[in-house]
Amino acid sequence: DGLHINQDSKGLNDDYDVGHHHSMISMTDAIRILGLAKYTPGMIIQYITDLCSEDGTISEVTLHQGIIQLIRKHYMSLPLMERPLADHILQRLFIVFQIGSTGVVTFTDIASALLVFCGGSMERKAKCAFSLFSQKIGISHEGICSVLTAIFKIVSDLDPGHHFNSATSCTDIASELSSDIFAQFPQYANHSTGVSLLPVDIFSSIFAKILNKFDASLVD
């Protein structure tokens, strides 16, 4: 039946105090605490699609309430001391990807970032990431940069122990990796249009290897 949004969902902090700040958390713990692993990448992307407004953005309240609906049962099963961490993760998801001070985030940023937290094989996650940015036959340099930047930003924000100096450097890291990928596969360069497109099978393999390089907790 899919996932459905309940507009009456309350915030987690309506029930519990989240007054103290948690500056860092391991990705292994963040994935466990957020409790989205029972949902497949496709389910999460469809659910986030349903949260979007017509312009492809999501407000802070809509994002918070929407994800809360998915994790409330899991959240109530957590030890009391861990419950504020779920709110912290949701707050950081919004803060990291907010467009300036507009009060909204984009669908593609949030959908990309949540691929870290949902369940399913790395192949399924890669195919969903591909579908977010693909141009029918392949994914461009810009598309690869976008999905990797989103993932690197949330990982480095929650767990500074990863291989990043700051979230602002993630775009440069993703761009360099994407350039290296296309340099390895020059046969997919389109010199007439100037747009190179990587097919899904190659992207999927590289996608898993890149994430595995940074932290084994991000893959099966």
C-alpha cells in the first residue's frame, strides 16, 4: 500500500526534552537511531516525493512531521537517553540542506541523504540515486556530484570522524571523485554535446566502492 503521510503527527520533542545538543554521533548509531532501515530506497524516495510542494521543495515542518510519522514506533522503543538524538538527526538534516534562509530544502538533497539511512542493498540504493539525476541513458558529472555531495555532507556533519574537514568541502571532494570516474571511462564522453553520461551498471559499482571507502557502516 506504500507509505502515507499523517498531517496530525506530533514532533518527537512534544513528548521528550531535547534541550541539550549532541555535537557528533557515529553513522552506525545514527542509522540505528533514526530507524529507517526497514524501508527500501524506493519507498523512501516515493514518500519524500509525496512531501514535496510543486516546486520540488520541502519545508522544515513538513519534513520533520513526515519522517516522525515513519519512525515514531521505532522511536518509542529506544532508551530514553537516545530519543533526543533522533530529533538531533532530523534537525541536522534540515539545517545542512536548507537553501540559504528560505526555510526549505530540495527533494533531491533530502532523498540523496536518506539513502544512507534506509534499508536495502547498495545496488538498490545506487539505482535509486541514479534515478534521481539520470538523463534516461546515464548520469552526468553534475548528477554524480549532487548525490555524493549530499551524502558526504550529512555524514560529515553528524560524524566529524569521517574523512572531511567540513561540510563545505564536500562539494569539492564529490566533484574531484566524479571527474576521476569519467577519466577512467573515456568511452562515455560525448564530445559533440559536451555532456558525458555514465550508465547505471558502472555508476552502481563505483557508488558502492566510494561509500565503502569512507565507512563500512554505510554499506551492507
